[in-house]
Amino acid sequence: MHVLVTADTLSGAWTYTRELVTGLVTRGVRVTLVTFGEIPLPDQTAWMEVLHGLEYRPTAFRLEWMDEAPNDLSDSSEFLTNLVREVHPDLLHLHQFCHATLPVDVPRVVMAHGDVVTWNQAVQGCAPRPTRWLKWYRDTVVRGIASADALVAPSACMLETLRATYTPPRREAVIYPGRNPIFFNPYVSKDDSVLCVGRLLDAGKQVLLLTQHVQPFSVCIVGAEQTVPLPRIPIRADVKVSTEQSCVAIRGPQTEAQLRALYSRAAVYAATARYEPLGMSALDAAFSRCAIVANDIPSFREVWGDAALYFRTNEASSLAATLRQLDADRPLRHAYADRAYTRARERFTTKRMIDDYLALYRSLLSVDSVAA
């Protein structure tokens, strides 16, 4: 089987792409990967070097949620159309809605890891202001969903939101994101600390909730989801504020090794986001055996169930109270860490994710073969 995958290099979705592509190739699937957005640095694509059966085509075409995206869509679509005719994939796995309308006779899966309208509804509490660009964007998403042979969402609540916001798909599936447990160390002695990942100015991540009250734990906020290459000269980009009552450290982007060390040492992970379709950071925390304290939103409830503690939706005071509860009750903290780890191992591995995708791919190819 040969799958052409498109991907976004500008968000946490890059981690998802790495898991997807690595999982497919190690299962014997040939993959042609095309990326949009910025061209990744060599260190960020080093993982591809050991994957035999992967061909990589980086591009700098704008992503569909960018303001200037309409100017690039014709060129990026032409590029992909020509590439499909060149490499003859059996199936397209697209992470952009806009390319589901390519004029090629190949089954296409669209994986919806987020969109502008549902982001605004969750973060701003309303639909975005009508503009010419927004009409273009909404029409593009509707056409993409309608043209997809299958629409995949990372949760049932995300799928329902997409269906209600845009249009019902012809076929739909929920495939939860997965991670390879081998990347994480769940056996390190924990510090009395809470970790959170997200840019300080990102209203969707709302990591600033951790700074609005005195916390019983020392707090570490990593200001970027994407990891960075190991610099030749160490660069310090950290800010630490300490008082007699609390300590908050704000770190810049981390290397993979640094971030994994932070996960392994943190007792608690604060999943503060009000919009989190993929939730890769919480997965990393669970595989590192962190207790998860999550914002009470549908996607976290669906994914983590009773394996996480929840604070009242978007309330900093409730978050602080929940952290105090875990600080006062160490056995409870350990119990929730074990629950998160067990749930991740049972439900959210890369193997399970790839099993689900291969089953979907084969069903689409079977239908296509019968139709032919």
C-alpha cells in the first residue's frame, strides 16, 4: 500500500504526523509525505532518516487557516495533483480540508485536527466576524468535507462539532491520537511540580490560569508545543519568579530530550486548554506517569474519563483548589498518575492508532476496487 500524507509543520500536529508516518512505514506501508507551512530544519526531520519507504517533499505553501491562503491554494493544489500523477499513491491522507477536492481518482481521507470556526466558538465564545476571507474558508471546509471519502476526527465531540458547524460527511470515523510509549520514562522519582505546555499569549491554551493564584507546587510553563534542535551554544530563555508562597518558571522552546525530562520529573500535568482537539501534550504527560488535572471540557472528558481530575471550566480558582487537593493527598496524586498511565497504555498507543487507520484505508480501497 502507498499513502500520500500531507502535514502541517507549524503546530503540535507535527508530532502527530511523526507518529502516523513512522507507524505506517514500520508496518510496511510506503509513504510520500508533503508538508506545508515553514520548511523544517534538518534536526526536525532527522527521524525520517531511518525510515525506509518514506519519500519527503517539503513545501512552503501557506496553510488554509492563514490570511493569504487563497493566494496559494491554486498552486498547492496543482503541485499535489501533479505529484499524485507522478507517484501513483493508492490513497490520500490529508490534514488540510482544502485539498480534498483535488481532481484525481484516488480515495481520500481528511483528518480534522482543528479549524478556525470551532476554535473561535470554543475560545471566543462566538463565531468569528463575517469577512470575505471567512466565507472563502467556510466554503473551502464544506467542500473538503463533502469531497472526502472519509472524515476522521480525534474525538467524537470534535466530529459532532464539525458536522454541526459545516456539513455531514459521506463517511466518518473517530481515531484517537497515539504515542509510542518507548519515548517516555514513567519510572523517574517525581518532583513536587506541575508542568504545562503552551504559549503564554495563546487564549486557547490559557496557561496563564496557573499564574493567577498561589499554587502549592512549583510551576513550569513551557512556552511552545514544538521542540527545537539542540543548539550548538546553550541559550537560556527562562524566566523564574519566586516568592515565599509560590514559584513559577516560564521556559522557552525545549529540545525533545529536555521536554521528556520535564515530563518525567513533573508530578502533575495541567491540561488548561479550552480548545484541544489533538491533546498530544496530555498524552506525553500520561505516558510519563503524571497525574492529569484537566479543564472540564468535552474533549478532555471523552479522552481521559475517570483517569483525570477536572477543574471547573476555565476557572483559575478551581484549578488552584484541585492542585491543593493533590498536594495534600500524595496517595491520591499517585493513584491518578497510575490511572492516566494505564489509560494511555490501553487506549492511546501508536500501534492502536495505526491499526485503526489501516482498517479504514483497506475498507476504502476495497470499496474503490469493487466500484472499479
